[in-house]
Amino acid sequence: MIKITRTMPAHEVLPGTKARTALLFSTPIPGSGLRVEVREYYVSEGNEITVAPPGEALCEIRGGKFDVTAPAVKGERVAGTMWTAAPGDRVVVKTTSEMAILRCTYVVSQ
């Protein structure tokens, strides 16, 4: 059996918050001048973050519960909820559980 080694991505503190973020994946789209980025946001209980997508975005709650305020979604949402956001949209998520994880997949200019 082949052993696959995975490294944990570096977690960075989001400035002005108690949340952390990690860039899980980034790769260019050949010939397009674009790249795909996958980033997770780890938000502890009672905290809130605002995400301004740098490009087209697909957001998904990966764990926990968030009170979401975004152009297409409002109110409490649970793991598995997905929505899209355009560049410059304001996405605000506040935890309503002990901890929650938001994953955003971006398509951005290089």
C-alpha cells in the first residue's frame, strides 16, 4: 500500500478577529490568467468575520452553524449550505455553535 503524506496548511490569524484562515489549495488555470484558490475560515463561538471575495466565490459551511448575511443567503445555516458571491460582495458570518468552518473556493486574476 502506498503511504500518502499530507501536510497541514499553515493557519493564519485574520486581522482584527479571533478567527483563523488557511489556504488549502491554489493552482493556475492554464492560458486564462486566472487561478483557483480554496481557503477555509475557522471561527470560534460568538465571533463574526466579514469576507470580501477577491473573485467569483463558492462558499460552503463545512461544520457548525453560522448566522449568514450575504446577497443570496440570510439567517442561520448549517453544514452543507452553499451559496455564491461576486467580487466585492460582503459576506458576514457569525457562529451560532461552539465553532464553525467556512470554506470558500475563489476564481481570481493572477
